Amino acid sequence: MTTVILKSGKDQPLLRFHPWVFSGAIKKIKGEVKEGDVVAVYDNKETFLGLGHYQIGSITVRIISFTEVEINYEFWKNKIQKAYDLRKQMGYIDAENNNVFRLVHAEGDNLPGLIIDFYNGTAVMQFHSVGMFLAKDLLVQALKETLDNKLEAIYDKSEKTLPFKADIQPKNGYLFGEKSNGIVTEYGHKFKINWEEGQKTGFFVDQRENRKLLANYSKDKSVLNVFGYTGGFSVYAMAGGAKEIHSVDSSEKAIKLTDENIALNFDDTSRHKSFAVDAFEFLKDIDNKYDVIVLDPPAFAKHRNVLHKALQGYKRINTRAFEQIKPGGILFTFSCSQVVSKENFRNIVFTAAAISGRKVRILHQLTQPTDHAINIYHPESEYLKGLVLHVE
Ligand code: SAH
């Protein structure tokens, strides 16, 4: 097996189970290596540190095992089984009012480069590393064996998530079973998920608990859901008894999905209205119409070098919300950008509050749900940050 030798002192993160080897930490590579190969990583005194997938780029190796084991079917089966057992322990398997959850959360499940979301019988797999993509057949077999009769289909959604220069030809498509009607249940609410054409794996499973919380603040309120996508927050606001709900998303497709999901859950949809417009434009002039505002923008910053620009984006939308929300209003504000830390986010929301001159209190500090478990040694897995604020 090809070996990767680290520079002196660069073994520390791996000794603490951080699963990434950056290109700058590597002293030399002994042997031939292709993208996706399993390589063994050693410190500069040739002590074994871990086995991982090699890939060209800043993250050169993603560790899949910190012990010297054979990477075979048993290895992958064991990992998938562990992820499943944990979901069972969390109460997601056969839950009465929920059949959508994340089954594998990459580094959070010690499976860097792999995401699997479960949608009422269909597992949507998304590969983010070449090595994981090459392990696909074994992973599919492991999924089938683990989920058994709970599994009706597997869809691979990796066409856009793998490095385009790698010598692989990812194609979206069914690896097992076939298309279903795509209707799932989340806390008793129905959602139509289009994993074939939708964003990410089709649904933002990670906002489940936060959407549920919104229902508690919605009774008789006027609610604005900005960056609504499938209308998740809007459905919960409707269920919570809001008197008026407005959903905003720049994508026409997203707005269509929102309208469908509202209609799927409520016979009378007259309390809901949707707008396919740009959020920055919409927020310019909302006056003091809304008691509750939800801001759940896409990851404005995907890379560290655009962090500053992203923070400006968060500042702009939050300032607009603070300036115009009704006195006594509630703002749900989020960032799902991995490179924006909890502190960065809180500081930027603080700045926006200060610019508006309103008195603001933090009621809830939100994060991702348990099926998006955070690997304590990999702080980057904590990507979703949210604040629920009371604005005087
Ligand atoms: N809140 C959603 C997830 C939001 S994802 C949920 O609970 O499922 C972010 C959404 O923002 C996407 O649907 C995207 O189409 C939309 N979006 C991106 N840029 C936008 C802009 N400038 N104005 C309005 N919507 C935008």
C-alpha cells in the first residue's frame, strides 16, 4: 500500500482523531498513488497514524480508520451498521410521525466524504470524495443488508459533488429500486421531496427541530419565511396557527415546491402567499408588517477566502430584518456555512442589531439535530448555527 509520511509535528491533529491530512503536512509519498486510493499515513518516525482516501487538493487524505485494518466489505458494513444503530438509539428508525432523517453524516459518522439521507424508503447517497465514490458498490451492498426491508430504493446524487478533474464519471441515478412519489413525513407534516432535481439531497433535513420550534412562536402571527426552499418553515408556521405566512425564494422551482407542500398539508391555503423574488430586494421594504421573520440563507461562504463577503451578506439581511420587524417580534436567523464559526455569526448578528439600534435578546441558540452528529475532534462538522432573537 502507498504510504504518506508527514512532516515532523504534523501528526498532532491525527493523534487527536481529526480526520484530514492537509497537503502542507505531507513530507513525502512513497509509491504510486491515484485519486481515491487507500493510503497509509505515518509520522516522520514511521509510526502508523491511519488509513485514508487520497485525493488531489488541499485536503489530501481523509482518514477512514485510525487502526490498521483491512478495508473490505466487513469494514464498510460495520460503519453503516454503526450509523444505523445510532439512528435507532436516537429514535429515528420506525418513528411514528417521522420517516426522514440523515443516516450518514460524513465525518460525524467517521465516514468522511459520504452523506446518506433517508426519505421514507429511499436512501439518497452523495459522494464528496473519490475514495468514497470508488467504495460505492460495497456501500450499496452494506446499505441493503443493514436496512433490509426498510429500503426500497437507492439514488446516487453525486454528479456535482465530486472533483471534476478526477478520472471518474459520476452520473445521478438509481442504484437500486425505482422512483417513488417522494412524499415523506416530518413530525406529522407531509413534504414532497424531489431528490432528482432538488438542491442537495432534496431537502434540508437539518432544520427539522428548528422548524418545529417556529410553530411555537407562530400562533396568530404574521410570519415571513425568507430563503424558504421547500417551504419547511412555512408549513410549521401554518400548523402553529399563524394568521399570515409569506414565503420568499429566488428560485421559481422552490416556490412551486413550497406551494405544493402547503397544499399537501392544508385544505385552506389562503393564509399563505409565496414570492419568487430576490431576498435582498424583498427585505428592502417590508416595513413593520411581520411579527416573526425567518432568515435561512444558503451558505454564503463556501471557502475561507470569501468569508468577508459572506459576513457582509449576513450583516445586510439581518440589519434589514432588525430594522423593520414589529416591536416585540421574533427573528429566527441562521448560517449553514462551515467556514463561518459560531462566534463569527454571533458577532455579525450583534453588529446588525447594533446598527438597527433595537434592543435584542437571545432566546434560543440553535444547531443541527442529532442525526447530523458532530464529531468532537472535527469541529468543522458543526456547520449549522441559529439564533432566535426577541426584538423590542
Ligand atoms: N429554509 C429552507 C432551506 C433554505 S436553502 C428549509 O428549511 O428547507 C436556501 C434557499 O435560498 C434556496 O432555496 C435558494 O434558492 C434560496 N436563495 C439563494 N439565494 C437567494 C436570494 N438572493 N434570494 C432569495 N432566495 C435565495
